Amino acid sequence: MMQFLSFSIGGSICGIGCRNICVPSLRITQSTRAAAPEGLKACSDDGLKKCKSANVQGTEVSKERIRKQLHKVDLSASSYDTAWVAMVPLPEFRQVPCFPECLNWIIENQHPDGSWGIHRLHPSLVKDALSSTLACVLALKRWNVGEEHVRRGLHFIGSYFSSAMDGKLHTPIGFDIIFPGMLGYAIEMGLDLPIGQNDIDAMFYLRDLELQRVTGNSFEGRKAYLAYVAEGLGKSQDWHEVMKYQRENGSLFNSPSTTAAALSHIYDAEALEYLRSLLQKFGSSVPTSYPIDIYTLLCVVDKIERLGIARHFSYEIKNVLDKIYRCWLKNDEEINTDMGTCAMAFRLLRMNGFDISPAALTQFGDSSFFFNSIQGHLKDMKTVLELYKASQIKILPMEQILDKLGSWSSNLLREELSTNSEHGLQVLSQEVDYAFKFPFYANLERLEHKNYIENFKVENFQVLKTSYTSSGVDDKDLLELALEDFNLCQSIYRKELQYIESWVKENRLDQLEFARQKQTFCYFSAAATLFSPESFDARMSWAKNGVLTTVVDDFFDHGGSREELVNLISLIEKWDENHEKQFCSEQVKIIYSAICSTINDLGAKASALQKRSVTDHLVEIWLTLVKAMMKEAEWVKTKTVPTMDEYMANGYVSFALGPIILPALYFVGPEISVDAIGDPEYHNLYKLVSLCGRLLNDMQSFEREGKEGKLSSVLLRIAHGSGSASEEEAIMEIQSIVDSSRAELLRLVLQNEGSVVPRACKDLFWKMSRILHLFYMKNDGFTSPTEMVSAVNAVIYEPLKVGHIFSLVN
């Protein structure tokens, strides 16, 4: 027996809250392929070639299938909407159907059981089947054709009518108004309904209750909603008022059924032309909503990115977003009239490097716009979540519209999350909870990928007034590829971490008693962001230098004497491999030898990739760091209290991100010119992320480090305030600097015009910023032995929990 998953509130389509129906029918072989990139001793003989199994061949076929379909929008025919279009009379002769081809389509597409609808009698969509079937019966009866089809349709309705009043079944939008309204039309037409009068009265009672409930909502939102479901209100509706919602394309809400219903009562040339254009495009039937191409394509791109498989489709994604960007520049109505589409387009376009302003979101900046819309009436929290996500992509101080948007959307989401209201979050609560727990700027990619995979819903179709399918890409293909990809990468991560641990022992770094052993955290930060198998060298550079900077930081803090610190700096300045007699202690020997061998190894590899020698630059990065650490150590020893400017000028360097980020840039793909390395853009990227890290660390650790006699921006701000600044005020001031620095960093990362640093390289600075915000979100997560354990396990050790997603097909 196939099991069906629960419903989830879907995206906002054409101004209407849309429900996604999850219908898994997927068979997956969840095998983890143990493979690792070339260079690891544990698997150097095989490397990534081990991945080329029979299953990988199937994965390649799946990728090619996705590539071919990614740009396509394949809208299913709607029996419900086609029936309403079929009922439109000729303007000049109202006893004749305007679109007789729709009647033919209805007759040709009845299911054997007498019903109509894209999925026939799906267990979760009985109400949808009833609504579509009754609409088709009305259309045939309206023109006195298909007598046998009418009879079979009525038999189906009579057999399943009790489901219409089952509150446990999913209810299409407006069903409790539209379906009773169609029953009324059927009675007026003289149809012999195989339904008892008590049941008919019960449906009319449900309609009255729904209309009473609607009356209690926002006036404008109620008006828009009642206009959208106007076909259920018939002559009681003010159709001239309904026409005020007409769009530039002639439609009402991009809904063929609403538009057709209006044409059955009043004539409108533009509305008629809209329906004619649909039939010219789709043949003898119409979809349930049109146009929705932009929203559909955005959803596919968003899914692919969140599943962690976007790198396989970068060319196709760029083509799709180029097309949507052109629509954005033209103020396309499909984008501007729908909050969810506009918000998602803004987020995806801006994060993919398109230069766009949030001006299009201005109309949504006040919560009243939402509450006065159909989405607000339906409490469409999917749309609110999209607006919240868009609000976080702020790059300029003057983008206050994003602040306003973020304020009301987050408040509404939290309110709905606390009540988990019936019409609000439902299964969206998990996604909203995750968005709050891990804000955009503190969300590591591999953590997001895993969470999204584990909560992914195979959305075979969605429901507005009726069910429909839209994307050419099969969700099953996306999920299969994401599972295969994540399992492969996770097996690689485990082997790489083993290698890092053996590297620590080989370099005797574990023998330094003063040093924190943080190789797992250092590697995790690399794997969670530089996650593709091909990024092996970048991950190794990032992780190894992360381990070394941690050791050196502890050495300058409390592990080494002044003589040892001076000795280490001198050795790095000379950079002489013949250094055996120059060590003043075994500790210096261990540290310098590890730095020297690592930099020489990474330098040789990076030089080969960059086609020029870069080892001297790596040495210079390290020398700059240890000199900054020495200055900080001398301040502490002499009890010098620097000014805030002096502290920050040295502190962003001594925070030790230079050796972690900057060498890794050489391994991410593009060649980086000497001019780019010397450009102010390069330095500003490094300075901004380092400032964020320095200040985030200070805010979480100032109490502990103050007791240890160490310097901190929080304590310096209080000290230089002559008692006028409280601890809370100092933290607020520093948090403000972090926020503005983070926004400026993101602006530089996304900026294309005038940029000399390749985007792939700039991304590393933003990845590090996200890592820092996650590590220091609650406390000093890097120093804490427990704070980041669950995140580490999720990315490296714990297998995907996906058993509940699938229903095995026998």
C-alpha cells in the first residue's frame, strides 16, 4: 500500500497562496560510496575513480535529463478551468459556446470512473476531483451535449459526495464557496443530482459559515478573495467590482476560471482576448493559472541550490536567471504583482550576482499590503517566509525597505510559529524554525543542504482551486541526485578528516600541551562550505592553516616565552629550510617545522595552478600574522591600553584569518593576478571579514579573556568611554559595526562592475563570514568543546535521515 505524506503550504503563485501536495512514489538505493580525492593516503590508489560505478552512470543520465528539462515550464491542463472557459458564450450570440473546442476536450478527457482531474481519484484530492467533475458536468449541461458523460459524472459525484464535507481531507482554495455555488447552478439547470437534500443543505450551510468567517477578515483582503472565487457566488457577486482586479494581460488574478466566470456575466474584450490567447497557446484546454513561468523556474533553481547540486547545472541556471533578469528589468507583471515571486526573484538574482535594487519590494514594505491581499486572507506563510528571506539580502545602508520588510515578516512568522495555526504554518513550521535558528548570514551550505534533503517533499503536483503540475523537472530526479551527491561527499569528508588527524600527529602538533586540538572544527568549517569533491586542495589548505593558526594563537597567548615568540618570528622572516640549529626550544621547532612544510607544500601546488610562484606570498601572510600577534602579546605584557583604532588596526590581522582564507583562494579555480592581490578590493574583503570575526569573538569572550588579562574591543570601548558606556551599550555599538561590515562585505562579494577579484574567490570571504557568525552566535563556539558538535556530526558523520520520505514501489 502506498503511503502519502502530509500537505505543505507551497509558494505564492500569481497572488494566490498555493498548496503543494507531496506524493512520493520513489525507489532509492541509499548506498554510500566510499571515495576520496587524490592525495589522501587512505585512498591514494583509487581516488575519485572509485566513484565511477554503475550507479554513477545512472546519475549522469539523471543529470542530463534534468539539464534538458530545467528551463521548461510544462503546465498541466485543468479540467476545472477548461470547464468554466467552455461555459463562456459568444458575445454576439449567447446561445452558442464561444469555445466549443473546450467542450470536445472535456468529452475526450473523462476518466473511466466518471471523474475529471489530472490525478483522477487521488486519496488526498477527492474534493478536487468532485469540484473538477461538477464543473465539467455543468459545462456539458450548459450546452446540452455529452448526455452520457453527464450521467457518469453525476454518478461519480453521488458516490463520493460525503467526502465534500470531510474536514480531514485537503480542501482546494475556495472550495467551501465554489462547490456549493456549483451545486446551486446544477439545481437551476434542472440536473437530477444523486444527492440527498439534507446533504445539499449541509453544503449550503458550510458555505454560509465560510462567508461568515471571511467577513471577519481584512476588508480589502476579503474583497480580493471573494473576487478570486467569484464563480461560486454567481449573480450575488458585483461583477463590475470584480473587474477592478483585472490585470494588464486581461485576466482576473491570472485565473482562467475567474476570468471565464466574469465573461459569463459581463462582456470584456481584454478578458476574452486573454482566454483566446490561452487556447492558442495550449490548444483546446487551459491551465489553472497563467502565466506562472517565472515562479516555476525560480522554484526549480531554488530547489537545486538548496539541495546542494547547483554546481552540476551552473550553465543552465545562469541561462534561466538571465531570462528572469530581463523580465525584472522590464517590470514584468508576473513578478511585480506577486509578493512571493518578486521576493524569490530578488533573492536569487541578487545572490547570483545580478545588479538589482530592492525598489520593487517597496510596495510590500508595510504589512498592510499583505493583509489586504489574497495571501493575507489565506494566511499564506510561504509568501511571508519568502519576503523574510529577501529582507536579509541587504548590502547598502539606504536599503531600509528591507529592514521594514524583515521586521513585519519575522514578527508574523514568529507569531504563527508560536500558535502553529491551522491555516498558517502547518508543515512549514520546520522550515521557518530553521530560518530563524540559522539566519542567512550564519547558515553553512552543507548544513542547509542536509536539512533541506531530509525535509524535502516530492511535490508531484500543487493545488490552487484545483490541482496542477508545472515544472518539467521531476522532483524525484533532483532528490536522487542530491542523495547520491551528499552520501558521496560525506564519505570523502570522513576520509579527509582522518587524513588531517594523521597530519597533526605526523607534525607532532598534538604534543604541544598548551594548544587547543581543534582539527575537527577546522576541517568542518572547510567541508561545510567548500563542499564539492573537486575542492580537495582548497579544503586541505583551509583546514591545515586553521589548525596551525590555532596553535600559533595559543602559543602567543600563553604557550610561549618572549624568547620563543621572537625566535619563531625570526625563523619565518628568514624562511630558511636549513634551520636545524636555530630553534631555541622544541616547541618552536615543532611549530615552525609544521608551518614551513605546509606552506612549501601548498605553495608548490598553488604555484602550479596559478602558473607563477606564490609561495613568497604565503610566507608574507604568515609573517604579517605573527607580527600582529606579537604586538598584541606585548600590549598584554606591558599592560598597555591601546586606542580602539589601534586595537582594530592590529586586531583584524591578529584574528588570524589571513593564512586560512588567502592561500585557499589559489585553489578554488580562477587564476588570480598579482594586480588583483594588490588591489584595494582584495584587502577590503579580507579586512571586512576579519573585522566581523574579531568583534564577534570579542562580544562572546570578553568576560573570560578579561579575567585572563587579554584585550577586547568591548572592554576598550567601556574603558575609553570614561564610564559613560555600559557593557550593554558597548556590545550594541560593536554589533552595529558587525552588521554594517557584514553588509559591506556582501556588497563587495556580489559586485560585478569594477571588480578585479574573481567571484569564486570572493565567495570564500563570505563563506568565512557565515562560519564566524555560526560559531559565535551564542557563545565562543570555536573554544567550546560542545557547542558545534551537532553541526560537525551532521556534516561529517551522521547519515541522511530520509527513510520517511519514500514509499517503496513494489
